[in-house]
Amino acid sequence: MQQQKQAQDRLSEWKQQYVQIPVPPTAKARVIAGIAQARQERLDRRRRLSLRRSGIAAAAVFLSFGIAVNTSPVIAKAMDSIPVIGSLARVVTLRTYTDSQTGMQADITVPQIRANAPANEDIQAYANQLIAQYEAEVAASMDDGHYAMTSDYQVISDNAHYVSIQINTVITQASGTQFVKIFTVDKATGETVSLGDYLQNDKNAQNTISENIRAQMQEQMAADENKQYFSVEEGGFSALDGTEDFYLDEAGDLVIVFDEYTVAPGYMGAVSFTIPKDILA
């Protein structure tokens, strides 16, 4: 018990340190490569399954009850026995991967949508990629390394058409960084929706949003000297490619989220931009 408490205390210290120390480029590159691979696997799987989804559209009527089910225990209990309704409207913890060794610590919580939703495979593939990354670090450790990975989730948006699950992962390896991954799921099909899908692969819409994001960056830097974004020459944001993380806020506005270090220095953390509806009207 004492050893477990010491391990938890050590992990807590590492989590507090990650915002203060720059992440090593090699560690960041490995994680980004792994996440990119999981994303590509998700896209490939969705293409393979696209021809088998015609029957799922009938579930749309049931899934519109998502918010009511999540907020009413009575309704949730009554619906649990009904296929599709009680399950797809709820996000729960599928499993938790934990490990503690000398200098190595992992605590990864894996969510799922309560049903045989195609998006569950995407979420689990992402979680498995994180676990594989941790286990690779353990295998490469010389018993004197320090590496911690914690990953948890939250439902950040839930409306009549979409539910968005944000997975937050903190990695500490004598330095630290945070990665954010958002799975936005179409309640009518149970599938993960990419930003490109949501915008119907409309290049004009992507370009308009890109211009708005660049304008917001300039406005923020002009108003606050503590805010800084990379220039295009520094590898910063130039245009959307349709794979960015996104969700819809309570007002129905599109919110696009960028990982730490993607468009700004690490001290800025993960950054988000709310896109006004009227620019796409």
C-alpha cells in the first residue's frame, strides 16, 4: 500500500511538472507518429465499412434522445433494456489500463459508447496506440528512466446529432506535454466524423475557416503580448486539411482544437478557435 501511494505521489509530481519543461522533440515525434498511424487506420477502416452502413440510419430517431437519457436516471434505466436507445446515448468507461514499475507509470482510461457503435473501434484503436507507446518505452527503459502516461476522457458536447468525446493524454519523460484527441460521433450512424466529413469536403468552407483562424491568431497576439502563434515559416498553421479535432459547442458553433506545440509554443497548451456561423452562411 505504501509503495502504491509513493508511486501515485510521484505521478502527481510529474503531472505538475509537464507544463514547466519543454517536451523533447524525439518523444513528441514518436507520439505524434503513433497517433497519426491510429488516425490513418481509422480512416481506412471507415472506408471499408462505408458500404455496410445503410441499415444503421434507422437508429437516428432513437439517438435523438441522447441528452435526456444522460440526464435522467429513470429514463436511462427504462431504456437500458431497449436495443440502441439505452446504449448509443451513453458514454461509459470500457476499461482502465494501469501499470507501475520503477520510474514508469501508466493510467489510461478507455471510453466507449454503450452499443456496437463503429466509433468504438476508432476510440479503442487510439487507446491501444497509447498503450503500445507506453509499453515500448518500458521495453526500452534501462531501469533508470522516468516516464509517465495518464489518459482520461470527458464528454465535451452532446446534442441531437453529435456527441464529442475528448481524450486528454499527459506524457512526462523528464519533461512533459499534453495531447488532445476528440472523437465526434454521428448519432445517426454511430461513426466517427472527421472535420472534412462535417464540412462535406467543401474546400471553400475550409478556406474560409482557415482565414478566420489566422485572423483570430493575429487579433489575439495584438491584444495580448503573452499569446504567441508560430508563423507559417516556423511550421505554424496555414490551412485546414480536414483532419483537425473539432466539436460543436452549446450554441452550435464549430470549435476547432489544435494540440500543444502544433500551432503555438508549449506554454500555450492546446488551443481552440470558435468559428462564427455567419462566416459560412
